[in-house]
Amino acid sequence: MRRSLHPLILLTACAAASDPNGNEQPVMKEEVVPDSVTVVPIHHSALALQWNGTTVLVDPHDAPIRYARFHHPDLVLITDIHGDHLDTTVLHDLDLSGTDLVVPQAVFDLLPQDLRSHCTIVANGGTTERKGIPITAIPMYNLSEDRPYHARGRGNGYVVTFGDQRVYISGDTEDIPEMRALRDIDIAFVCMNLPYTMTVDQAASGVLAFKPKVVYPYHYRGQDGLSDVGRFKEIVQAGDPHIEVRLADWYGDR
């Protein structure tokens, strides 16, 4: 039987780092689950998950300095080919000795040879287990004809299982049937930005369908600025007050 998720504890990490010019970077805020899963929002689609001595980076991109405290991750999950998910400059800056990369085929095809040697390719619906952590690739794609950015089958969302905690990372998607059909998700990261993924209303509708215990809106900067994540929280909690919506600052240094 799966244990219920206790309320999250918000901690402020003393994790400021300096860039090459000596400028201090913003302090990261850690969201700690008592079951020992630690969530660290980093930037836009990038985050770190830490559990039982294992560090998982998701879509590390933008600037190597952001990943100074995660320089030698155990796992890296990459969802798609776009630059806010696949960034070979950041990947090459990391110490990947002993690191496993889990990627879709389209990402593998764009990687240089030295990075390919670290990869496990997983297609939509496929599963793997790396470093003792089960990983399932979930489809991510656009439904709307006016949003032709993410073809079905190219990228992966992921469900990652840490002990008895299941974490869903949406990647770039709309509220597709495969997302709405998810069950027993403890923590979810759900995108919402136009014109690339989905609206706040679509994201809220999808979340109310699969009912995670905790949801973080992430990947919410689009062409017209930041999505209204406060409204997302209002819609979700009006629809199901048992779903805890966590608003983290993914763009504090913008």
C-alpha cells in the first residue's frame, strides 16, 4: 500500500553561487518531501530531484553556473530537442562520468558521440530502470492545429518512481489523453505557455483529470511573458481542494 504524501516543507537553501564576474546568483529554494524526495526548481523547464543519495537533473539548459551544485548528477532526463530542454553546452560542462542520460530517439540523434555513450533511449510508453529508479516515458505533444511545435512520438514526458513516490514531468504538451489518464501521481510538473504548449485552463483541466497530490506549474514563460499561475492555482483548488498547488519562482533572475 502506498503511503499518503505528508505536507511539503519549504526550505531555503544557502546555495548561492558566483558567476565568472563575481556576481552572486539567486538562492535556490528547495521543496522537501518528508519521504526524502527533494525538489529544486532551477529555471523554466530545468529542475533537480534528489532522493536516497541520488540526483536527477531534468532538462539542464541555459547557463552552466545554474548547475554548480549538481555538477555530477546520477541521472539526466531530457524531454525534447528544443534548446530549453537539450543544451549540449550545459551537458558538456557537467561531470557525466558515471551518469546515465535517458532520452527519446530524436534527442539521441542530435547528440555528439561522446554524449551518446551515456544514453538510454526510451520511446513513448517504454520503461527503463537506471540507478535503481524506474522511469516510464509518457507521450508529450500538441493537439491544436495552430500549435505545430511538438509532434506526437518525438519527445517524452516522464514518470519517475522514487521508492513509493511517483513524480510526473510533463515536458512540452497539451492536456493529452495520456496525461489525463495518469493515476497515483504524488508530484507533478505541468507546463503552460503559449503558443508552444497549453493554456492555463487546459493545464488546470488536465490536472483535475489525473489528480496529483501536489502540482507545480513550470515551463510557463511564453511569447507574451509569464502565464497566470495564480489563476491556475485558483482553478485547480476550486475544482479539487485536495490537490496542493505549489508556486515556485522559476524566473527569479529574469
